[in-house]
Amino acid sequence: MTDFRIGELRVDGADTEARNHSSEEENEDWIKPLIHQSQGAKEFAYCPYSKFRVGAALLAHDGTVFTGCNVENASYNLGLCAERTAIAKAVSGGYRSFKAIAIASDLEDQFISPCGGCRQFMREFGDHWSVYLSKPDGSYKEMTIEDLLPVSFGPEDLKKKRLFTTENGS
């Protein structure tokens, strides 16, 4: 059964590993509601220039869901993507580890896919969590951050030994 809360939503049953399913029916317990929440989030999109609505629903390990939509700006590069909006909401609430994100748009013939900037932004929080690319009919394709951004650069790379150091030794 799925339990929803208003504001920061919650999906019960999400404590099951996202990529370790025993049946398709088990997936429906939390994946379909997550996708539904991403579709609802796109309704709030502010996209007067592109007219391309995107919504995202980000699932934390404790079942809390953070939604986001794209927010455009007349200075195009200052716009925010739905995925980054949802992640920023979660991080500002103290969350740093995520189980899955569902992404929705109005594209009927193909699954919505995150832009390169969002792929790198999601990668900051790990490369093995699930990404559900969806269509308006609720169908979806499951991938991981690593699938979307192979051979990526992440926080752990900054800890690796480097040949060059600055004068202060860092």
C-alpha cells in the first residue's frame, strides 16, 4: 500500500531495493506512484519560452518524496530543470542519499531523459541509484545514474592522489 503526505510526500514500500525486484507487481507498489508524482509535478512547470513541461519526483531511502518542476527564465541559462529543483529541495531538507528519481514530460513517443547538467548533478549523490524515464501514459524505462553518465567524475575523484599540488600543499 502506498502512503502519501502533502508537501514532502512519502511512499511506503520504498525500502525494498530499487533494482532488486521479485516481480513486476512488486514494482507497482512504489514505482507507479513515484511516476504519478513526477507527472503531477510537471503541472507546476513555469516554461513560457520552451513550452516543454518537465516534472521530477525524488525518492529518499526513508520513503520521503521531493518533487520539482522546470522553472525557466528570460535569461535562458538561469532556468532550473525539474531534477535539480527536486534535489535542491531534498538537500535543503537535510537529505543526501537517494533511492530513485522519476522524470515526466509531455513527450508521447519517447521516454524523457535528463540533460547532461542534470546527469552530473544527480551523479554528485551517487551513481547506482535508479532513474525512471517515463511517458505520459505511465510507461517507464529504468536506468541508473551510471547508465546515463558512464565513466563519470564524482566527489570521490577529488580525493584521489594528484601529481600537481599548489604552493600551500593542497
